[in-house]
Amino acid sequence: MRSRGVEIKTPEQIIAMRRAGLVVEQALTAVGEAIRPGVTTGELDAVAAEVIASAGATPSFLDYGARPDGTGGFTGVICASVNEEIVHGIPGERRLAEGDLISVDCGAHLNGWHGDSARTFAVGEVSAEVQELSATTHRALWAGIAAARLGGRVADISAAVEDASGDYGIIEDFVGHGIGSAMHQPPDVHNYRVRGRTPKIVEGMALAVEPMLVLGSPDNATLEDEWTVVALDGSVAAHWEHTITVTERGVWVLTAADGGEAMLGELGVPFGPLAD
């Protein structure tokens, strides 16, 4: 069902999305365990591909955006964005080095429904300022999630993300989104305050919240590969994301192993699983 262009899922469909979300969680956990200096982003891609395939799911990102002739689609299972790469980094032969920061975005499609999540990982020891960048981005993600309430508006999430982002550069060109039977759907979930009336948050809505912050200027460009987005001043970037829904009981984070229960508890936000 759709309401003002937004796909509204039944409880059974949200539970199906939870299953897809758990596949993504397991893939990102496996990738995180494989990250170390010397590993290539292509090797990390293979780790995620194995987890997704073993769960009977398919990668949401592979061949995403392909033209009618089959060219131009994304060639990875994950987006692997290192240091100044903000999002959509194509996995390949790049070897990680001590002190790198890598953001890994992953999506899985299972029985007709998508899950989408991203985490930022330190490679070995990273500088204090890089560590704080990632920590702040993570806090901004959860601030946005904590702002989601039935009867509230999507803009409430956006405002909370901005307020928690401190003085870091907020990437405005790429935003969160609705998600469900397609990877990207209405509504947009901005990472900064927006004017005008945004959709009300209702039961059955699923949203991907995903702040992206950089140490320096948010000005960015897409490389010739047509995918990789980089900070123009070479600043390091971080990216965190979860897929969420809101029920009568509270917030349910579909891509967190515990459904978000621990973090929501710390933030004083009701936890609202349909089934877990």
C-alpha cells in the first residue's frame, strides 16, 4: 500500500524486512572481522558476498543503476569508501593501510524485501580526530533514530541528525531514504534541517537513516568511475546507517542484531519490535 507516494508495509512485511536486515547485519559483522592492514576492498566484498549468498539472499547493490544495455551498474556487493571517499566506493584492488578509515555500506534482498546499513571501521590505530569523526557520525545516526515517533515527521529525524553532528561538514548531496520492496523509495531522509512539511511517520513506514560527515569541507565530486564520491579537499569521511521502523510500542532497528534495544534504552527511547 502507498500513502502519498510512501510504501506502507503490513506487519508481516516489516518482519520480512527484519530478516533481510539481519542478513545485512551479519555481512557487515563479517566484513568488520576481516578488516586489517593489507586486506583489499575486493577481498572484503567477497566476504559480504559469501554471507549474503549463504543466507539465500541477493546483494541489493550489485548491478544497481545498470543501463538498459547492462553497462554502468555498480560492480560490488558492498560500497567500500576509504578515507576521503564519502560513499559509493567500488571494491577492488585497493589495500587498506594502518590508520585508514573505511565506510562499508551493504544491502541485501530477501524474499522481496531489502535491508540497508552502513558502518565505519578503523583500520588498526587511527588518529584521535578521525576516531572522533566516526564516533560523532555514529551518535548523529542514533540521535536521528531516537527522534522517530509515530505522528511525528521525517523532518524530526533530520533536525536531530544535524544537531548531533557538531561542527563537522554535513554531506547534503546524499541522504537517507524510504526502503522496502525497492532499495530506494520516498521519502528522502535529510541529514540537515529542511523547510516545508515532510511526511508523517506512521506504522508500516521503513526508513534508512544515514548521516555522512567529513572533517573538512562538505564539497564533493564523483570520480570518473561514475560512482565513487570524494571530498574535494581530501578530508576523511565517515558514514553510518540503519534501517528502522516505528511501531505502537516504539522504534525497531531492523539492521541491528538486538533490534536497537541496547542503544534505544541508553537514549530513553521505547523499543518496539513486532517479533524478534
